[in-house]
Amino acid sequence: MKRGSCLCGRVHYETEAEFGPATACHCSQCRKITGSYSVAAPVPQNSLVLSGEPRWLVSSPGTRRGFCPECGSYLFWEEGDGLTWVSLGTVDGPTGTRLENHIFCAYKGDYHDLTDTVPHYREGWSSEEIE
Ligand SMILES: [Zn+2]
Ligand SMILES: [Zn+2]
């Protein structure tokens, strides 16, 4: 069982599923909502048990982001395909997954470099890779 929570503890979640491979997203929406970039991994939406209701923000058509209405922790991202992407910084304990790629690197902040060895995609998954 994997468990996680927001900073203030109002929103908790648990899932019996294993996290899929993690992605770092540097798009402008993820930059704004996290303060830098998001690192998240997917689980089946129907495996996720919530306690404490997140606030959901429709951030683009068909896409919503869940965060704690009290402390603002950014917890979830969904785009209606049956998966919930969980912000890995909110997991309590081991995640059991690894970061496998960065996406929307064309929009990353100029204050850091991407020095790991996983693929760095210019736009979405399977777009052109950049160094
Ligand atoms: Zn909270
Ligand atoms: Zn993003």
C-alpha cells in the first residue's frame, strides 16, 4: 500500500497499485502550480482512495489538477484517461518508482540544468529530444 498526504494533512490518499514510471514536466502550467516543475507518476484512478476532498482546478480542457484547499499542496493531475498522476513529493515513504523522462523541456526555467541521463523531450513524450 502506498500512502501520501498534503503538507497540512487535510488531504490523504492511498492506493494498492504500483506507481508507473515517473515523468518530470516543465510546461508553463506545471511551473506555475508547483513553483518550478512537477515530478509525478500514474496509478489507475479507481485505485486511489481519498480522505479529505481536494480542490480541483480545470487547468485546460479535459484536464484537472487537485490540490489541498487548505495548504495548497499540489497532489494530482488527471486528463480523463483513467489515470491519476500523483505528485511524488507528496508520497509518504518509498514510491517504488523512478524518474524516466523529462517533458516540455523547451519551457524549463533558466536557473537549472538537466544533467541526468534520462530522455529530455522538447515537447511531450516522443517529441524531439534535446541535450
Ligand atoms: Zn493541506
Ligand atoms: Zn506540465
